[in-house]
Amino acid sequence: MICTRCGAEFPDDKMICPICGAEVQIVPDYNPLDDVLAQEVKGSVEGATRRIQTDGVRRYRRTAMTQNVNSTRILRPEEMDRIRDGRQTGTRRQTGQTQQTRRNTGEVKRARQDTAELRRQRKQKRLEAAKRKRRNLLITLFVILAVIVAGIVVVYQNSYTSMINKGYREIQSRDYTAAENYFKRAIVKDESRPEAYTGYAKLYTDQNDMESAENVFLSAIESQPTNAQLYQAAIDFYMEVEQPEKVSALLNNCEDAGVLKAVEKYISAAPVFSLEEGTYEEVQEVAITSETGGEIYYTTDGTDPTVSTGTRYTEPVLLQEEGDTEIRAIAVNESGIPSVVSSAEYTIEFPIENAPIVNPPTGQYTEPTQITITVPEGYTAYYTLDGTTPDPSSSSTEKYTGPVDMPEDAQTIFNAILVNDQNGKATDMTTRNYITTE
């Protein structure tokens, strides 16, 4: 199909010219010779079937050019020649138009080819420009990323975490001076965080200097008494070096409620004794309790108890020995933290009776008489008949179980004592001198 506006050739199924954009109107092919022949034939037929009036002929002549150019009439030979010549001229003209159309079509094709080539070149340029743009963008992004990474590296190298990591690496290398420097630099950056103190203590424990390691935490806590993280770090240190007993001492000195709340699972309350310290004249029982529960261990020899050396508390401690007794106790909570040691001193002094009462009194007797000793509860009486001092372990001493017959016709020195059944102490001695005659 050929566009009537620009003459471009395009497929028949397209309704819009791809070159100029004109809308296609489909009309039959027009040949002016066909119209001439059709009009001649029609005029001949009409002329043969009707009469031609003079007026009509005149009117026809006047309007022939505008209304009816194909009126039927008999043509002269020269007129037929002109018609034939016109047909040939029309044919040649049509042939010329066809050739021109073909030339135009060729030009359109070349124009289309040039346009396609131009489009291809433009597309290629756009692709190359897009590639250059992407390449430049990637280069820019890479440069920005490199700058960011470099900045991050620089920031990290001087960060708190970097100082800590470098300090540990120096500990592994046994360069403790460098390690100390890194940990101190980290503390300067942020003195509230515990990691630097833990690393600082590590360089001392690595050298078996536990006292210096402990002082790292104690000094930090002294300057920051409300920092719960430092207390937790110190507790972890004590647990790691197997000194849990020091945890309670650390927390006993803490007065900050927030810290105590944060580490409450490590708190182990010291035991409490049910009996106040003092001197007692009777056997006593002492109960031991702890607010935080757990197990209680105690000693009665004045030494500090531990889980391995103390006696596990199961029932009240009985004080039945006369003399001084010191009870020391600890409570171990569910976290395995022993409390500080609680202690109490007790003295048991049983009262001493006066010298025993012995009857009859000293004198001379002529009739058989029995000697009696008054024995108070809690005492046992011992006596001798030869004037020696009674001694429960001596064979010459008799245990008093009832009245003793006074020897007959003799002079007898009777000595008696009372011994406390609980403490074994003896009272003063009572002496009687008996003379018997017949």
C-alpha cells in the first residue's frame, strides 16, 4: 500500500503510515478512461431509445461541461481518433505516474532505511551513554564505599571494642605493658563499661597476681558505687578464681538499692543466732537461721566454717559444757555464694554448791551411829574414812549411795565432797572427826 500524503510504501494490513502518520482511507483504484468509456456507452444507449429535442440540445450544450459530459451522440472519425489518442495519453500518463510512484517508493524505502539506520545509531549511542552512566555510577559508589569502609576502619581502630581486643591479643603475646596501655585507653573512653576492667584484671591473673586483679575492680567500684555492671564484673571475677566467699563481703559494703536489686541472686544473708551472747548457768540450745535460706554450716572451735570444714546445721546447737564456746556460721545460697561469717560467744558457768552437809557432827559416840550426806540434784557425793581428800578416780574414795556405818571403837576422819554431774567440778570438802567407845 502507498501513502497518499508522503508516497511511502507499507504493508496492506497497516492503517496508519509509519512515516508521516497519515490515516489510510481505502478507495478503489481510479482510472479516468473507465469513466469516459462508461459515459460513452451510456450515452449511446440513451440516444438510441429517445428523441433528441432542439431545446434539450441547446440546454445540453450550455451545461455539457458541468452536468453531462458524456451525452450520447454519433462521433465523427476525427473525434474517435482524439479519444483514442486521449486514452493512449492517459495510459502513458498513468505509466509515468506508476514509474514516479515506484521512484517515490524507492526513495521512501531508502528514507526508511536511512531512518532505521539513524534510529539504530541513536539507540546505540543511548546504550553507550547508559553504559557510561552505569560505569560512572559504579565507580562513584565504589569510591564512596571505599571511603565509608576506610572511615569505619579508622573509627574501629580507635574504638572501645578495638582497644579491648588489642589488649587481649597483647596478653596472649605476653606483652603486659602494651596490654595495660590498651585497657587504660579503653577506660578513658568509657569508664562505666566493665569489659576494660575485666581485661585489666586478666593481665594480672595471667601473672598470678590475684591481689592486683581484685584491686582493679575494688578501685573502680569505689569511684562508681552505683554501677551495677562493675559489681557484676567483680562477682564474675570472684566466681572464676573460685573465691565465692568474697562476693558477700563485696555486697555487704554496697549501699545502693539499685545495685543490690540487680545482683540479688548473689546475696546470701549472714546467719542469725537465736541466743544472745553472754554467760549462762544452765545448758543452752542455740538455733541458727538465714533470711536467704540455703544451707548453714558452723563450727564451735573458733575457726571460720566452710562447706568442707564446717558442720552442716540440722538442729539447734547444744551448749552443755561449762566454759566458753564461740559459734561461727555461714549460709550458702542457691547460687553457691557463702555469706560472711556470723559469730557469737557463750559462757556456761554452772553454780557451785557449798560443802556438803554431813551428819552427825564431829564428836564421841558410844552407840552405833550412821553417817549421812545431803546430796542436791545434779551432784554426786564422794567420801573417805582415812582422812584423805576424796577423788572419784581413786580407789580409796567411795561413792555415796546411802548412810555409812560409823566405825566402832575407833577414831575416824570422815571427808566428803560433792561433784557436779554436768561439769565434774567438786565442791569444798566437809570434814568430820568421829570417836567411838563402848
